[in-house]
Amino acid sequence: MDTTLNQSFQQQNRKKTGPKPLYGEAKKMVSFRLSPRALEIIRFVATQKGVSQAEVIEQWARLIGSNSDGLFAQKSEVTNELVPSLN
């Protein structure tokens, strides 16, 4: 196999890596089951911010994880901070 053909073959078989990671690490594909209301909230926030639904979940997880009171905040505290327009 000549070099040009070999390079073309390698490029076709290389996995697409997507955009450069925003948070210093590659994202993994996952699947969740959500209530219709939770999905409605995620979609609403994504539309308002102009980002993907995955980015909304990423930002929420990082916000909750960085909470100085621990890993999880009270439900009302998180709701008021994240989605004030839906309360």
C-alpha cells in the first residue's frame, strides 16, 4: 500500500474527537432518564442561554459540585439559583 493511500485509510478510520474540550477533558457519551418536566427545564435553559442541553447539565453539575456546603445543595436553593424564571 503506498503512503498516500495508507494516510487516507488512517484518516477515514480515525475517530472523530469533536471540538476541543472546554473543561480540560474529553466528554463521554451518557444516557439519562428524566421526567418530562426536568427535560422541559433543561431545554428551556439551553434555548435561553444558546447552548446545548449537555452544556446545561455540565454547568449545573459543576455549580452543584463547587457548592461550598457540600456536593448537594437544598432543592429550593438550587432551583432559585439555576432557574429563577421558572419558579
